[in-house]
Amino acid sequence: CDGAKDVARATAMLGRMMRYVLDNTSTTQVPLDKELSYIENYLSLQKLRFDDRVNYEITLPDGFDASRYQILPLLLQPLVENAVSHGLREKTGRGMIHIRLQVEEEHLLICVEDNGVGMSPKRLDELTRAMEETSLSPHPSPISSSGIGLANICQRIRLRYGPEFGMTLQSEEGR
């Protein structure tokens, strides 16, 4: 019986996620609160799947109204998925994904952090370089599949908001 409740919850979450994807595949922007709701569904599913290995927290500034902001649809999910699949993959014990939103000088900053094992400076440099080269080039060269998701996100941000916007990656081994 207990498993049936989890299956029912997972099915409902998957249904909401599929509806969001179908509703927003051809849109250029969505309200941030809708994107965050989608992310909560995604992370709830991961929590069901991995139990205490995946926990999450979403932090908004005091008085922040996420419905007033518009962002690219499905922008955050690949970042959160990377945090789960790459950041927490080798983590033993309690994994944590923290999504933090803040406004600085009228710009929205969204940080996706995990408490995973981190990456070497060499790997961080490879990903950063691949992401920058792909997102700045009108005819990008092929890159490894492990960096293409990040490069695509960065490219989408720059195409929509301008070349001064994008992403930064930070990591260190063991953190």
C-alpha cells in the first residue's frame, strides 16, 4: 500500500511536468513561478527515487514575487538535472540541491548549487571553455556531450537577453 501512494504521487508529478513541457515548447518565455513549480516537481520525483541522497531547498528574497519575472522555458531543469546526475552521483550520504534567487541591480541571478564531490580545476576549465566557445560562436564546433547541455543553456540566455548575460560555473574538488 505504501508503494502505491508513491506511484500515485509520482504519476501526478509526471503528468504536471509533461503538461508544462507541452504547454511551453513553442513559447519564448514563462513566468518564473511556473518554472519553479516545474523544478519542484522534478526534484520531488528525484527525492522519491533517491530518498535522502537528494534533498532540495529553493530560497527566494523576502517579498520576492516570482510571477512578475519572465524567463526562458525549461531553462533551469538541465542545470538542476546536472546537479543531481553529476553533482550528487558520487556523493555518499545526504545530498542537497540549493536553488537561490536574488536580484542585483535589476538583474535576476539564479544559483543552482549542490553539495556533491565537485570537479577538478581541469574539468571545470574544459566545461567553461566549451560553454563559452559554443555560446559565443555563430558556427560552434562540436563539443563533448557532457558539456553540450550547459553550452546550450548559455547560448539560449545570450540569444534572448544579450551577450553580456550568461552563466558561470564554480566548483572545487571535494565540495
